[in-house]
Amino acid sequence: MPIESGNCIMCGIVGIVGKKHAEKIILSGLGRLEYRGYDSAGLFVSNDDTQHLVKSQGRIKNLEEKITKDINGTIGIGHTRWATHGKPSERNAHPQTSSDHRLVLVHNGVIENFEEIQKEYLADDHFDGETDTEIVVHLISALMAKESLSTKAAFKKALSLIRGSYAFALVDTQDKETIYVAKNKSPLLIGLGEGFNVI
Ligand code: GLU
């Protein structure tokens, strides 16, 4: 169960791979990060058969109320957002996804050159929201498609193109065993467990 490390503002991210009921651990982790401040929250969880992306504006409690019994997984990432680009809303809450919904990304921090990236690499893309984060997940997806890169290679290349502060956690929905992480200026902690790992 690797968590791959490459290279935040306040708010928080949580992720877990390799344990049942990832959703519960993520909600509890987000609760512990609540003191950092946020305007919305969201999570992604997946198991062998299903995957769910759930977001809500306002308190973590609002998110918790949406997590019904069928929403569970053995891998997942969660986020509390403090909006820097794009208003606080459910649409702009994280996780953000690629257009085909294959890639799922949470981000703490600010991408300074997201407009340049959008113009240079993503001129034809449609975006659901207004966040700098959505540009990054689209960029990773574009690099995978246009340059036939693996998820890890595309993530690393995207990191070499962006400027700013970040803690990222990325899931490729085609791989239920890996959370890719990277940090620059923002803190990110990795916990290695027996049969599971957490961030
Ligand atoms: N810049 C990102 C956004 O506005 C992330 C903000 C945060 O760190 O929560 O969505």
C-alpha cells in the first residue's frame, strides 16, 4: 500500500489507504483539523465495486449527514477548504476531478501560475468551478493523455510546471492501493501502519 511522496495555507487534508471504512477515519481526521478554519468540506472514497464523491458547503456536520451507509471505501481522501480562488460553494469544494473523473485531487495552498498553465496546456478544457486546484488535476490528466505518462510521472511533471504552495493528495480511481502526495511550503504528515497508511 504505497503512499508516494514527491515534492498549505490553513485548512486540512486527510487520506487513508488499506483500511475498511475510510470514510469514518476521514471524517474524524477532518474534525481534528476543524480548528484550522474552513468554508466547505468534501471526501472521496472507493472500494472494489463503488466510488463516491461527496461535498458540502459549511460545517463538516453537513458533510457527515450526507455519508449514508452505502458510502464507504478502503481508500479515500478528504478536505476542508478555505477558499482562495473561487467562492465558497459545493462546486468549488474539494476533491476536484479531471473531466473524465478518473483523477481525484485535494489541495491545501495556492497555485500562483494557474492562469498561465490553463492558457498553455488546457485551452480547450471545460471547468466545472473556479479553483486553481481544478487546473492542476486537469493538467495531470492532460499530461497522461498527451504524453502517455503514468499517473506518477504525470503528477511529477505537473509539479515541475506549477508554482506555489501546496499539500496535495491524488487518487487515480483505476488504482485502489495508492495515494500520491506532494508538498511544498505546506505541511503534510505520512503515517505508515500495518496494512494501511494515512496522511
Ligand atoms: N486554493 C485552493 C482553493 O481555493 C485551496 C484552498 C485551501 O487551501 O483550502 O480551492
